[in-house]
Amino acid sequence: MYFIVVKFPVKPEHAEQWPEIVREYTEATRAEPGNKWFEWSRSLENPNEFVLVEAFEDDGAGPHVQSEHFAKVTREWPQYLTATPRIVSRQVEGDGWEEMGEIRVD
């Protein structure tokens, strides 16, 4: 599985609208056959930074970056950002989320 985390530094004047700005892309990506999850969070330390956690089946990341909706955001999103997003993208073992071993809720 490909596991990807991307940090988006959003301009302050667009931070409150960011969920709506990314809505169409989020919906299109979640509908892709190889997508496992695609989830946005907002940083607690920096309210202008949004973190995207996504995962794809082994073959899913390739078609994703070749999609029209991906090409569209590479053209349109830079205007909303203060810097180039930072990414960690790795192929990892496993097929999804697992229970955390250090904390147990009974």
C-alpha cells in the first residue's frame, strides 16, 4: 500500500475556505478505484497548515497522479499556498489501519 502524508501551508486569507476549496478534489480522489482513504486535518500548532493523510492500493497512486483532477490542482492550488507542500510518500506493508499496541480500550 502507498501511504502518503502532505502538509499544505495555506495563505491565512484562504484557511477558513480551504475545506470548500479542496472539496471537489477530495470527492474525486475518494471515488478512485485504488483509494483506501483520503482525510484532511488542520494543524493544532498552525491553523493555516492542513495535513492530508491518504493511502492507495499498490497500483492506485500511479493512476491518481495521472488523473485530470490531480492535474487541475497542480495548476490551481499554488495561488492558495504560502510555500510548496511537503510530502512523505512510502510504500508500506499492510492493507490498512491497525490497532495501536501501546493503548488498549476495553
